[in-house]
Amino acid sequence: MRAAVRALHSPGACHILGTGDACSVVGAALANGALSQALEYDDTHNRSIVHMSSPAVAAALALAQTRPVRGRELITAVALGNEISCRIGSIAPGQFHRRGFHPTGLFSTFGAT
């Protein structure tokens, strides 16, 4: 178990898109998710107002660099992550924005997981 955890956090295991940089799986997921949001490469689920794909794709791509994954499995992981984020985000449409919270940060973590 410890060896698996070390492998996931080892420097240089995963790539940050658009750069030549490599970092840990967690670092790559964070950097790629943040970049996609910052560059406005995000979509929106209208009912939940969640930008679901950026976190799901970033997490799935980072993990896919640490183990053998077929394209179909990667696409399925992203689709399931998006579905989870949207369904959880739809529990109270618009209420989180009214209270000063951004639904993407609240709900896409579940989808990315």
C-alpha cells in the first residue's frame, strides 16, 4: 500500500497539459483542472450551474497516466464523473449561488472522485 501511495505522489509521473512540466498525479489533476477553468474551457450544466467536465477530465487524465487505461474506460470515467456532479448539484438549483458558494467547487469534487 505504501508503495502505491508513493508512486502516485512521485514527482514526474503526470504531465501538465500545454507545458513540458511533469508532477504528481494530484498536482497534475489540480493544475489541469485549474488551467481549464482559468482558460474558460469549461461547460455548464444549466440546472445545477456546475462546470462538471474540467474537474472530471483533469482527474481522469492524471490517473490514466499512472496505470494502463483504455480509451473507453477513460471516457466512461469522465461521463460518470459528470453525471455525479450534475445530479448532486441539482439538489437545490440556484440556492448555492444565492448563498455565495460556487457549485463547481462544491459538487465537482464528488464527480472527480
